[in-house]
Amino acid sequence: MSEHILKFNNVTKKYLGQVALNNISFELPRGKIVALVGPNGSGKSTILKLAAGLTRPTQGSVTIRNKVANRRIAREVAYLSESDFLYPFFTVAETLKFNAGLFADFDMRKAGEILGFMQLEPDKKVKHLSKGNRGRLKILLALSRRAPLILMDEPLSGLDPLVRDSIIKSMISHLDIQEQTVFLSTHEVSEVEPILDFVISLSEGQIIGIEEVENIRERHGLSLVDWMKETMAK
Ligand code: ADP
Ligand code: MG
């Protein structure tokens, strides 16, 4: 097994006494694309926020390359939240510059490449971008980081199929697939299936399945969607 980048060790997370995650443990290796799937409220966003060091576990530990995940490890992770965090009055180019100032590992050359790939206009103001192009810009910002761990909370949600396709293509072409691990939550399972290495299935704050995608296809002879249904039915 290759080196681990992210480790959840018996993690429980409660909000005001209510259990959001119930004693979960898993490890993600380096250089893999991993999907987090499960119904709304199952704990996907909570896992990603814990991994980003933005919230702390009630019990257990979350570590990135053996360091406790807290706000100080922000440079080790690129975190793309569900909410729209772009500044509307910035142009696309200014948004890149702003992020380059924020993160030492922001790779402007790569950002330029992805910009061309996604056909985003540098001089356009964020507030004038379509929803799809705002989605593309957010992905661009995450993929331009040389961080070993890239976390994306539902990067495809609410976007049309063409935009989702360009985002998925950009992930495979612009990631450093040897070094970077991508951990993303999604409902668009069949669309991301071709690029996935692992999948973690959640239900009510617990892991109900964790499997290599190749195994699901070869050993179980199932599509990812059918495998998910099977884990849910147990
Ligand atoms: P998902 O992303 O899979 O929809 P979440 O991680 O957002 O799930 O939520 C898991 C559970 O934790 C849900 O029951 C949700 O209501 C609860 N929860 C999430 N964030 C908060 C919060 N800030 N305060 C209180 N409860 C929360
Ligand atoms: Mg969520």
C-alpha cells in the first residue's frame, strides 16, 4: 500500500449533541481520486470540512501526512466548499492573482493552461460569468494548487452536463496524478466513475462501503451505481 495522505481515526462529530459522524475510520493513499457518496445529511460535507481542518472532531483524530488537521494545515489542502466563495467584482484574471497571493503553492502557469482549456475569458468579471463558468473557475482554483490533497464538496452539483464533462476532463488532464489525491463528494456517480480509484459510501454518519472501483467492476461485476444501491440495501 502506498503512503497515506489523509487518515480518519475513530472520528465522531457531534453538532449540539447530535451525531453527524459516528466513529469512522479510513485512510486515503497518495495519488488517488476518491469519491464520497451518500444521501443528503449522511455526513459528506462534515468529512470534507474535518479533512480541511475547518472543524474539529468531537472524538478521534484527523491527520494529513501525520499532522493534525487544523487551520494551520491549510497549505497542505485545497478545499473547494459548496458555497460560492468568489468575489463578484473581480475579473477572472484578478481572481487568479488573488489566489496566487493567498496560497504559496498556487501554480500560475497551470492556472493559465486550465483557463485556456476551459475557455474562460480573463477580463470578464466574475459577476458576469454564467453559473457553469463560475463552476469551472472554482475547479480551476483548486486544480491550480500544488497541494497534496484536494477536497471538493459537490463540484458538479447544479451544473449542466457539458460543464460537468469539461470539469471531469480537466481533473484528469491537470492533476499531478502521482502526487495529488482528490477527495470529492458527489451525486453524479456514473459521470465520475471513469476517473475514480476508490469510493466511500456513507449512510447516517457511518461508512457502509469502501471499495476500489476496479474491484467493483471486475470482482462484483457491478456499476458503481449498482454497488451503491447494494451497500444501501444491507
Ligand atoms: P451531507 O453533506 O452528506 O449532506 P452534512 O455533513 O452536511 O451531510 O450533514 C451531516 C449531518 O450533520 C446532518 O444531519 C446535518 O443536519 C448535520 N449538520 C451539519 N452541519 C451542521 C451544523 N453546522 N450544525 C448543526 N448540524 C449540522
Ligand atoms: Mg453536503
